[in-house]
Amino acid sequence: MSDDAKIKLLQLRKSIDNMDAALIHVIAERFRITKAVGALKADNNFPPSDPTREKEQITRLRTMAADAELDPEFAEKLLNFIIKEVIRHHKQAKGEA
């Protein structure tokens, strides 16, 4: 590998590291908000899960993913993973888990 290629690889990896850090912070903020939603639901005896909202979110994110040239299947899998964790938090807030 040439020196130029090594430098470019290091630059690209630094960009990836920066994006990973941004993703972690964005996900952490999302969970702070969804934990507040869970507390509100628990206080008002709402169910931890909202299948209609979840379906709407999946449809919306699949469209956004396609527009961003990201595989919609991947985006749906990622959102489903996040939704499962959010529901788990909501159940904990309600004392169900």
C-alpha cells in the first residue's frame, strides 16, 4: 500500500470514527426522549407499545432510507431493534418487566 493510500485510509477511518460517535450521541438522545415517553405512558396507564405508530414509523423510515440511498430493509431492521428496546424501557417504566 502506498503512503498516499495509507494516509487516505487513515482519513477515511477518522471520518468513520466521527460518524460512529455522532450515531451514539444521537441514539442516546433518542432514548432519553423515549424514556420520558415511557414515563408519561406509565403515569397515564397507556400501553407500552403503539403498533399503529410503529408501523407508520417503519414506513416513514423506509422511504427516508430509499431517498438517502440506504437499503430500506436495513433501515427497517435497525428501527425494529430500536423499537423493541424502547418497548422494553416502557414496560420497565410501567413495572411490567
